[in-house]
Amino acid sequence: MSETVSETVSYQLKRSSRRRTLALQVGPAGVVVHAPLYLDTAQIEAFVQSKTDWLQRQLAQRQPAFPVFKLQDGAVLPCVDERLTLRVVPDKLSAITAENNTLWLQLSSRVKADNQQKQIRDLVIDWYSQEAFHYFAARLDVFATLMRVSYRALSIKSWQTKWGSCDSTGQICLNWRLLLAPQWVSDYVVIHELAHLRQMNHSPAYWAVVAQYCPNWQQARDYLRQHQQSLDLE
């Protein structure tokens, strides 16, 4: 795959001997043009130019409201409706703890320079995952009592494109990245999954249950759609 910059849009060009037509894809990595192996570059460029207006609309819709949160010393990270300051300090062993509004990350001096960022990310995600389990267990208990349903167990996941799930046995899974969103948004996902214990579908009856306990569910759903790519840690 090669990087190409046209007059108005930069895109990745992916050629395939099996492809017979041109196609555009707009995703997290930007614009990808799928083209036949034999097709002339000028024809591909003309195709992209003819789709410029559509591409710019798609890219504008996918533009995150704020950048992915950077993991570096002094970074301010969200946790539900609070803000935590990440402090990275050298130490003998690697560990992470929260104290008041500070997330203290001790980074072992034995970690090589080219592995330090990965170590920081792993430690921070591990902290968020553990925090998510305790936080969402409490929120599930609140809404399960209110909705008069009972779930079996909670698991925390690290999905890229999914926020939650609930199976017929009452096993609920939630994405730790929901801690990066406001509480009213993550509460919607909690209610969304618990509502499946009343209706294991997405029928009008199901959405009536969701609306009963989360009147602003449409705004919350839109928030997650708009911030899909930016609710993450770099």
C-alpha cells in the first residue's frame, strides 16, 4: 500500500490483481483507494477527484471532537467526569497507583527506551480496566435494582469498535474505554445492556425499556458514534 496525495485529498492506494473496479473506503486510517493492478495512476487520480466533495463530507463527519489522549508525563486524562494528571517517574520497579487526582506511574529503569511507551500504555490500560470493573459493577447494581433485573457476571473488554454486550445467560461485557466518556454516556451503555435482560433484541419494546430509564439515549448513542475513534489512549 502506498501513500498518495492528490490536489485535495491524501489517500492510501491499495492495488490488487483480483480487483476489476475502483472503490473508496473511509476509515480510522483515512482514505483508502482500492484499484486494479493494471489501472493507470492518472485514471485513479481522476476518480478520486470526482469524489472530492463526498470524501470531504465523510472525513468531516469522522473528525474526532478531540485528539486521542497522549500518554506522557503531565498529560490530563479523563476518568468518567473527573480529570487525572499522569505523572511518570523513574523507579526500580514498574507500577501504577492513583492518589487524589494524580495517576502515579513508576517506570522501571530496566525498561529499554524503545519499549517505554508500550510499558506506559500497558500500565495505564491495566489501571483503567481494573477501575472499570469496580466502577461498572457499582453502576450495574444501581440500574439492575431500578430496572428489576438480575445479571450474572461482569467482564471488562478492550474492544476497538464495540461498547458492550449481554448474552442470554446474563453475562455482561463492557469496554473500559467508556471511562473516557462522561457518566451520562456510559450509563446509557449500562442501561442498554441491562435492557436486554427484558428484551433480547432491538425491537420497539426493547427501546421503550431503554427510553424509560435513559430518556437521552439517542444523544448518548450519537456521542459514542461521533467519538468512536477519539475515546482511546495513544
